[in-house]
Amino acid sequence: MDYKKSKAPTNTITRNIVELSNETGNIYESVIIMSKRSNQIAAEIKQDLQKKLAEFSSYNDSLEEVFENREQIEISRYYEKLPKPSLLAAEEFEQGQIYWKDPQRENKNEEE
């Protein structure tokens, strides 16, 4: 998913737990799926941000040469304004964009 083009809200909204549990049959399982996807999104965002900020890093260890870079500040502000990974994951889950499987359920179905 392209988190930059997501229409996920930037603040917390109330969600219907019955609707969240429809797909899995268990609200706790739904929350686990969303949390794992949230961790994946957070890692992706962090990697992307570090890649962009690496262009500005200096390899000198001198604190005297540290200065503010306007472009670096703008990039940081942009990433701060993005929706939180948990909100992005919840939006994906509600839209059915997350692929997941439960090996325990698959084993039970095979045994029957």
C-alpha cells in the first residue's frame, strides 16, 4: 500500500468492533492482524525516512558543524503529518486489503 496516498484519518476514530470481528470471527484476532500489519507499515515508513535523511548526514563527528537544513526539516515535518501506522492498518483491514491466514484453522480443516 502506498501510505502517502492513503485516505486514512490522521486522528483516532471510533470503530465498530462487531464489523472488525466479522472477517475473523474474533475481535482479538482482528486486533492482532492489524497490529502485525501496523508494525510492517511502521518499518516501511522508518526505512523510507532513513533513506531520505541519509542524504543529509555528515560523516564528521564534530558537533560544531551541525547546522539546520531546511529540506531536512521539511521532510521530517511531512512524515510527522502522515497518519499513524495503526490507523493505516485499521483502514486496510476494513477495506479487506490485508491478506492473512491462520495455520491452526487450516490444520483443523485438513483433519476433518
